[in-house]
Amino acid sequence: MKTLGISAGATLFVCNLVSFSQSNVPCGQTLDASLRPGAMLTIDSRPAGIEIVGTDQEAIHVSCTADDTDDARHIHLRFSGTPTHARLAITSTYHESGGLQLRVEVPRKMNLGIQMPAGEVKVDEIVGDKDIELYAGKITISLAHEWDYRNINASVDIGEVRADGTDKGGFFRVIRKENADGEYHLYAHVITGQIDLLDKNSRAAAANSQ
């Protein structure tokens, strides 16, 4: 009986692992799964507008909309991995899917790796390492408190980079910062487009100007 109990427990564990390791839903439905604070989340998406927001939940919650409901049926959100190393892929069977917008809610402490050919990525209130790359578009990363990065490397081949009162525009522009007391690493690169890094002071200045 003890052997049967262990076997049943192992089977239940494997079933739970499998159910977590692969979630696949069409755009228009929400995707929910467990995700631990401090986990590594990789996002690989077709062109879209993606907003990633930190919450107090130990889970990922993804909502998706598209301009055309027929297009939405052909866009899929696929989540795989484990609670500590996960991947979110946004794919489409159509070559074109207009007006794709995603909101991704994750724990506030989260390490992010994002790759997308074109679009806009907004990251708000996420504490952790970040590695974000776009071919064309805009990256905005903001925190309401002070930055806690050991090093920052933000660059564009053609476009503009803005951070902490520094504004560089033109060809092959880069802003690098180092802080021995910092904890995390930030790498952001856009081939053609714009990068905005908004710290506590930048957010306050933007709010006062409105």
C-alpha cells in the first residue's frame, strides 16, 4: 500500500508538472499560471504592443486583444517551463495580425528576457535583470523608486536613447551606467527606434509636466 501511495503521489506530481509546463490559449482568452517571484521569464513575440506590469501575485496573468476578432482566433499564447524558468510565446498562423496588444502581469521581482521584431514594450514596476531587444519600435522601462542596477547598457543603431536627464539621438547611440552598489543588470537594444529609461525623478518630472 505504501508503494501504491508513493506511486500515486509521483503520478499526481508529474500530472501537475505537465499541466503547468504547457498552456496554450487563443488571443481573447486569458492565460493564468503559477510564477514565483525572482523567476526568469522569457517572452518571444510576433510584432505587438506589450505592457508588463508588476503585481503582488505569485502568478502570471496575460490578456490579449487584436483589432480584428478573426485575427485574434489565429493568435496563440503559449506558456511553458517551470515556476522558476518560464517562456511565453505569442505566435500567429497569419502573417499579418493588426493591432495586437498584450498586458502581462507578473510578480514585481522578476527577471525578464524579451525579443520581438517590431512593436512597443513597456515594463513598469519590475525589479530584476532585464534583457530586451527589438528590431524596430520603442522600449520604456520605469520604476517609481530609485534604480537598483549594477550596470545599464541601452543602445540604438538609429534613433534615440533617454535616461536620467541624458538624451542621445542619431546613429549608434548608447547610454552606459555602472553602480557598484546595484544588484541587477539592464540591457536594452533597438535597431531602429527609441529607448526611455524612467527612474523616480524622471517619472516625477513627467507627471509635473502634464
